[in-house]
Amino acid sequence: MAKELKCSDVGMKSCNFVAQGRDEKEVMTKAAEHARNAHGMTTIPPDVEKKARAAIREAQLKPFTAGQKV
């Protein structure tokens, strides 16, 4: 099942970014790229990385509805 990390769960309360991926590694790669580009973080401090890894959850998938285009 897919994983996700919400930037707001790591302390950026006004940020709506959500990193999604197949596994924790993919989510963390996307989150690190976002942190560099959107928040100017050239490196991810160990405490922030630990907090981010702890905040990764199963992705909230929207339920499929009959007749819905995929």
C-alpha cells in the first residue's frame, strides 16, 4: 500500500504539500526535494528527518465509485 507524508505534520502548518510514494524511501526523497524547493532547506537536520519518518502513514486513498473514470 502507498505511503504519504504531510508537510503540515512536520511543523509547516501552513503548507499543504503531501509526499506520496510506494514506500518510505520514495516518500522521503520527494519530501526532501520539496523541503529544498519550497522551504529553502539545503540539508535536512537529523531531528527533522526523524520527525518526518515518524509522521509517514498509509496513504488515504479515495474510495472508487462505480462509473468513475480512472
